[in-house]
Amino acid sequence: MPLLFWVSVTYVFSSDAFSASETSSFLGPILAFLFPWLSDDQVSAVHGAIRKFGHVAEFFVMAV
């Protein structure tokens, strides 16, 4: 059951609702507020790194 649950979570996170364009409207302002010295390009890079870490974390949990 836990594996099926996590596969479902992975499926939902892989949908358009969690695409880069959708999450940037949420994470971008938060990153800009927390790190005001970052340029727009740097905020985009951090956003991308967070998203890539999310993929790794998602499949790490599935592997465990």
C-alpha cells in the first residue's frame, strides 16, 4: 500500500499542475523574498535546482 500511495503521489507531481511554469509563480516570489540579492537568472537557477532535487527525493522515497 505505501508503494502504491507513493506512485500515486509521483503521478500527481508529474502532472501539468506541478510543471516548471506553475511552480515558478509560487517559488519565484518566495525565493526572491528570502534571497533579495539574487538576480532573476539566479532565482531561476535555484528554482530549477529545487525541482531537480524534488525528483531525486521523490524517487529516493520510492526506493526506500
